[in-house]
Amino acid sequence: MAAITAAMVGELRGKTDAPMMECKKALTEADGDMARAEEILRVKLGGKASKASARITAEGVVATFIAGGVGALVEVNSETDFVAKNDDFLALANNAARLVAEHNPADVAALLALPLDGKTLDEVRAALIGKIGENMSIRRFQRFETTAKLASYLHGTRIGVVVEFDGADEQVGKDVAMHIAAMKPVSLSADQVPAELIEKERSVASLKAAEDAAKAVAEGKPAQSPEILAKRLEGSVQKFLKEVSLLNQSFVKNDKQTVEQMLKAANTSVKGFAMYVVGEGIEKKQDDFAAEVAAQMAASGA
């Protein structure tokens, strides 16, 4: 009997996208023969999971789960929007969110190893890949556990928000979650905006100021002093900070007040939030149909 190593299991999992324990069982059955083990898994998974495993998953859904002071936000991806509407796929996402809240896994790998209906979540996912024939993956999650309150908002299934807040009115928390989905702030307050975003905005504002100054000189207008240019630059940065920080944004249900002013009037404070947008940051594959047809014609000698 050949020794089945972790490296062999990892290699087979990479080829087939099957759960780790299934890979180990297949390798054991095949006495360490990688090709034979791959055949065994393809039979079990309907021959679909390994074909799907390398394909980009940029569609999908965001799911939330809240029970008391514990909540979770999860993004589960698929290849197409059509599958993202499938009931089994939606159930996978909702179960993933519940498992995150209940078990507090350290990462996605730990989440996939959690039990679900007599299997692991990863086994359920792999079986669904085999059934549907399309790749799907659990991309990320965030868990909340607090003595404060939690509210969530889903814009369809593509944008999800969880807000942690203190206050007597539950509707205020829901309103803030809806506002976040609409306005997409990057931080709670201006001083929490990531430094790299501020520097990027400063660079853009600096280039714009230089272009404006050059245009003014070309039109025969007097050049602005370095001090004025510096103030314009700082003004642009401060405007950006207000636009991307939650507390400084104009409240969507009443643009006469900021979110901070609305919260103060409602005797409520927001402690934190998380927002996921499906496929954010994932590079989608762009199919070039004309090039594909040309390549097939060339290969056939047409």
C-alpha cells in the first residue's frame, strides 16, 4: 500500500477541486496512482468539478446572518448570475453565513471544514459544483460579536451590509445599513480612511491643480501662488475625506443633515460596519468570440 502524503492530497485537490477527505479516499483506493484517483473523483463528481475549478467566479451573492449580538457577512461566488439565483446556491450562502456566526472559524479553510447536514461545507460545495457544472467558491466573510446591536441590509443579493450600533431605535440601524449600501463609505470617520487612498487622492488633486495652472498661464492669466495651490490641494483632499467617511456623508433619507447629525438626533452611535459588493476586485474573464472563431478556423485549416 502506497503512503498517501499531504502533498499528494493537495495536488489532487488542486486538479479536481474535491474535498480533502475525498481526495485522500480516492488516492487510497487508487493505491497512490494520481491519474487513477482523479478518474475516481471525476466519476463521483459527475466529471464536472475538475473542469470548473479553474474558472473565474466573479458573480455570486452576499448573505447575512444575525442572532442577538452575533452576526456574519459572507460572499459566495459563482461564474454566472444565473447560478447565483439557484435555490441550492442561495442555501449554500445562507448556511455559510450561519456557520460563521455560530462557530467563529479562523479563515475560509476552517469554514469549509465545518459540518453541514452530515458532510463538511466543502463537500456540500463540491457536490453542488458537480450537480450544476459551474465553479463556485466562498471568497470572504466577516463576523461580529458584540454587546451592542446589529442590523443588516441586503440590496438584492449583490450588496450586503452589517452595522454594529448602540441605540434604542432598531430602524436607525437599518437605515444606516441601507445608507452604506447606497453611498459605499470606506470608513466610519475621516481619520480612519486608509492612508493609501488619501495619497492616491492627493496625487490626483495635485495633477489636476498643475494642469489648471498650466492652462491659466497659457490663457495669459496670472499664475497662482504656491500657497494658494497648496490650499486648493488640501481642500480637495478634505472634500474627498467627507465623501468617503460614513459620519460625514449626507444622509440618504434627508440630505439636509449628515449621518453623524442624524445619529446624534436619534441618540444613536455606530461602532463599526462591514460592506461586501459581489465580485469587487475580481477580474472578470472577457471572451473574444471573433478571436475564438478565427482560432478554430485556423486549426481546422479553413
